[in-house]
Amino acid sequence: MDIRDTRETRHTRQTRHTRQTRQTRLPNGLPRFTAAAVQAAPVYLDPAATVDKAVALIAEAAGKGAELVVFPEAFVPGYPYWNWTMNPVQGSPWFERLQRASVDVPGPHVDTLRAAARQYGVVLVIGVNERAPHSLGVLYNTLLTIGPDGELLGVHRKLVPTWAEKLTWTGGDGSSLRVHQTPVGPVGALACGENTNTLARFTLLAQGELVHAACYIALPVAPTDYDMAEAIAVRTAAHSFEGKVFSVVACSTVSPEIVDAVAGEDEAVRALFARPRSALSGVFGPDGRPVTEPLVDVEGIVYAEIDLNRCIQPKQMHDITGHYNRFDVFRLEVDNRPRQPVTFTVPHTAPPPAVLPPTALPHTATPEEDA
């Protein structure tokens, strides 16, 4: 065991001790903890290097006492910006590049992330491009939720790819709209535009969500009158205020490497990528206000203290999943069955049906034999 391993093991023990100490101070059992919202760019279309960067950022956040670390949408290995800057024919080779650079769930890259969550004792939410096991043409925009013991708690596939994203991603199903019980409280997660989907958000709130992970990408290539940073802040504040929950929002940034790869020598596209206010990360409280100053555009990690006791009193006023609703008037039904491209009447595990050899088949007389 080298010196680094010794330090990391010591840090893991210290982190777990700190978490246990904090929780014993709370009389009603609601956690109080530090959350970290990571705003960073991937190592573009390089899954191994991006995972290595993620592990380093997890270590940095845990070193500052974070027990929940949230990463951007599609962080591994990056977002398909070409859908916004190229026509479908021009973008097709880029789809192939992304497909080859995407990750399998489960798979070795996910194993590395699980090991990092376990080593540093954090709850981890991170976005990946997930390859489908059944089709080379199917990629999912997937959020992974991993527990501090390294258990893969959730694999949420974005329900509806937004606008140009439909050229890359296939939509998921309702089976992954789940809230996960973790040491930092009940955690739910949605990707980017899903945070405008009222029914998807309500589905998480109705399962007792108290900590919401909202994962975004920087979008400087949006229409010119669209302020992505403001849009993220409005959406996050709305969910926090409506549900009386804490929201941890993590957004990617656009690195020079991404601009060079996608824009090349096209000055108009390069100018798009240079637009300010395309990314915002931070933590919002149950009153809809930022807990601390959000981070805009630049790389970094936002830290904030979350005390889930702060969710109690606001819910006395507006509890939209309880007394402040009329379930005799409104009803939301969610089809949470996993959707498969094919189902078989006979499972593959059953023995194949008996087939008689040609010599054993019953003889049928020909017309000539009948004559």
C-alpha cells in the first residue's frame, strides 16, 4: 500500500466519522450535511480520462467534507453539441464517435465510479451516455445514483430528449422515476429539461424526495434570446419552492477542447460557444432561494450546508403531496413498467421444443402413391 492509499483510507474513515457525528446531533433523525455541485467540462469524448477527472473531483469534494456530490448531465464523455451546429448528415459521424465513447451500465467505467463513491464515502449523482445492450443505434442520457457503499442505486434514463437531442438519444421509461433512500436523505434526480416536466417532478416529490439533483449541460448554442443560467435558476427555484426541498444543480462547462472539436474553423459557431451565462451550478433551499452564491460559466465546485429540518415548516403552508392537494379531484398514474424492445412467450431459459428428425416425420402419401 503506497502513501496515497494510506491517506485515502484515512480520509474515508474521517469522512464517515464526521457524517456519523453530525447525524447524532439531530434529534429527529433528519440529516444535516455538506453538498457539492460540480461545474466542470469532460475530457471530451474520452470516457476513461473523464472518469479519472470525475474521481479526482470526488476526492476534492470529499476532502472539503461533502457527503453528496452531483455532476452534470452527460458528463461521461460529453454532450453532443454537433446536433445544434450541424445538419443530421454532417453530424452522423459524430454520433458514431459518441457511440464508441459511451459507457455500458454495468461496465468498467461505472465500476470505477462506484469504487470512488465507496472509497470517499459519498452519495454520487453523475450523468453518462449509456449504450444500449440491444442496439447500436440506441444511446441513453442516463443519470447514475450511487450510494456511499458503492451500490448502484438508480439508473435514470432521460424520458424525452430535448429538441435537437432527439438526433442522438432514445427516451427512457417510467421505471427509473424513483427516489432513493440514502444517508443524506431521500434523493431524486432529473436531467436538464426534465426539470420543466411538472408530472415527472411531482412523481419524485410524491415519493418523499427531500434532496433533488438537477443535472444540466452548458448550452451557449441555444437561441440568442435564451439565457441558460437564468433558465436553470428559475427551474431550480421553482422545484425547490413548490416541493419545499433542497435542490443541488450541477452544470457542465464548455472547454476550449470542445470548441475546437465541434466548431473547428467556423467563426460563427465559435462565437456561439463564447456566449456568456450558459452554465449555472449551486444549491437552492426549500424557500426557492440560493443557499450560497451560484457559480456561473467557470469551472469549480459549489459547497453548501443542507439541513433537512428546514423542509418541515414550509410544508405546513404548502405540502403539494399532502394536505395542500385534492387527491379526490386529481390523480397521477405513472406507468413504471420497464419497456423492452421484444418479449418472448417462452423464456430463453426453457428447453427448446422437441424437433423430430426427418426420418421420424410421419409419411404423407403423394398423389402418385395414392393412384
